[in-house]
Amino acid sequence: MLINVKDRIILLHNPKTGGRFREGACKERYFHTPSIELKKPVRNISHITYEEAKEAMPTFPLYKVITVVRNPYNRFVSAVNFSFNEVFGYNLEKSINNALDMIEKNEIGVLFSSECPWFCPQNLYTCEGVEVLKYENMDDWKRLCDILKFDITQVNIKSSYRLSRKQKNRIRGIYEAYDKEIFKMYESCG
């Protein structure tokens, strides 16, 4: 989570949406929430969810809250690359299928794990009143650059991954119940 106390802006860091890049680009003006602002400890301050932030920060209602979402298929592949390449080797197809097998069987319990939040549903970072921006949308990045005051030329949006229809169906089967609105958001864009 990035927080700007002066301008009363919180950027919830939905994992695998360029958050580390944003933190690096803004580190002079923004910082992680100091623990003194928290009324209770949180397990993962970097990827704190909307509900966790609301519960832990007494001043939370005073802030404008923004988050970034990513195409659910690309976010999943990015999470697999981040988590499983060393486990399954660098064969992306094999890594994706093995990760899907493990998640579908709940062998690794990652869907709501604060230890590996990159597999958590994206709706944990959205809520009514939260401004939701899309990772793939350059206009949304321009908006972030204006809000967070960093240079748009630093932005490098990663391209989409190629997935089979079967892989997409499996990803959708895991996440759609939680991220239905995000799937709709991306389907409406073509």
C-alpha cells in the first residue's frame, strides 16, 4: 500500500499490477503506512486488502482510495511466473497447468493467503467508492502518473500472455465467483 498523508490518497497494491514499479517511482513522496497509524498489526502491509486497511487504520475513511486491476488471465500467468518457475522449470505451459492443478485441488491454499497474495482474488482490493484503474489502459496510467506525480515515460505495460481456451476456462473457473465484475470489465473491452 502506498499512502500520501498530505493529499489523503491511498493506493492499495493489488499484486501483479505494477505495484513495485509504482513504489519505486514514488518512493520520495510516498511510503508504506507507518505502523504508528495502525490500530492493529497486519500481516502484509504491502498487499493489505481494502477490508484489512479499513479495519487497521482509524484514519482510513479520510482518504481517497485507488487500486489497479489487471486482466485476470494475465495476472494469473504473472503470478505463476513469479511463484512457480523455479519449482516447475521455465516451461510456461507446464508451470501454468501445474499451478492450476494445485490450486483447483487446493493443495497449496493460496486463494486467500497473505503469504502469497498474488493468487488472491482481485476483488479484495476493490469496493464501492474505490477508484479502479486498469493495468493495461494507458489513460489509467496517465491518471496514476498525475495523482502520484511520476513520469509516464517510465511506464512499461507488459503484453498479454497466450493461453489456450482450456487454460482460460480453468482460470475463470477458479476466480469468476470472486472477480465477476473484473471479468465483465475486461470482456466489455473486447
